[in-house]
Amino acid sequence: MGEKNDDPDRILKTKQFGKHKGEVKYDKKGEAKVAIGGIEKGILKDGQNFKTNDQLINVGGEGQPTLGGVEDFVTKIGEYVGVEMSGAYLSKEKGANASISKVYIDEYNGNDATHSYTSLFKLYSDESLKNMNTITDFHTHPSNLGIPRLDVERPSGTTDGRGDIGFRNNNQNFFMNFLILTRTTTYPSEVQRIDYTKW
């Protein structure tokens, strides 16, 4: 919307019902209402649908967003739509400390506020990903949905071995690191990374 510029990208609020569904909402000053702002360039593209399609975002190169910028985005969008987001960090290198060149974001259709599903379907169907290594599995814990902070800041399944802990235990041959991404409670809210690889 508007002319192309170097400002951070944003997702605007739209009308949800009636004959004006999909039209941008404006405030009393005539400014477009922002749902998610401050998105680094290179994350959003025309025609993306994070709900029904897996996404691949190149990171760390010239003209590409940073890994931190993508983490910021997935935590914000997860909170905005009220679900956990999940995916993986990919690299051509091997090892737990490999430099990340792509972030794979799974579709969020079927996820809810406390569960996400990682399929990484394109890893098996996209020829360009055949030489990529899965380094880190990530998922978000939305921090704005009334879930107790203690539960937001720890993996599920610490007492029964299910949930996040069960997923980690069953996928240690596929991933080297396991991360929860959430938002801090301080202002301004930032990404909080919770490594539960050895929890």
C-alpha cells in the first residue's frame, strides 16, 4: 500500500465482515491502522499466506532480514492471530552453531494458543532444500493470551514427558537445538529466546 520505500514493512488491520471485508481500517486522522509494525524488509512478499502455506525466508545475506528480525516477526504474528507458530532454522553447514541461511515457517492452520505442528513439508518436496541441514526447531509461546507467565517461559511436558519435551526427545536425531520464542513482559517488548535443548 503506497509507494515502495525503505521504511520497515507492516501489516495493516482490515475489516472482517460485510461487503467491505478485506478493506483497510483507518483511524480518525485518516491513517491506516497497523496490526504489526516494524517488520524487517525481505520477510513479507506479495501473495503470502502464513495460515495455509509454509514459508521460506532467506536470512543474513545482503538485502535479507536478520534472524532476529524473523524471530521478532513470528512472535508478533503468533500473538496477533492468537496461535503458536513453528518452524526450523536451516543451514548448508552442519553443527549446533552453524550459521543460519534460511528460516522455515510452517503454516499455522490447525495450531492454537498452546499447540503447534511442525511438518517441514517442503524439505521433502523442494529440490532447492535437499542440501540444507535442520539445525534448530522453534515454536512460539504467545505471551498475550492470559496463559500464566511460568507456562509461557518453559516447555510443556516437564512433568509428564509429553508436549514440547516429548517432541524434543523424539526429534533429537533431526534437530540439534530446540527453542521457544516469546515476548518479554518489559516495555518495549522484545523477543525472549528460551533454549530447552537440555531442559
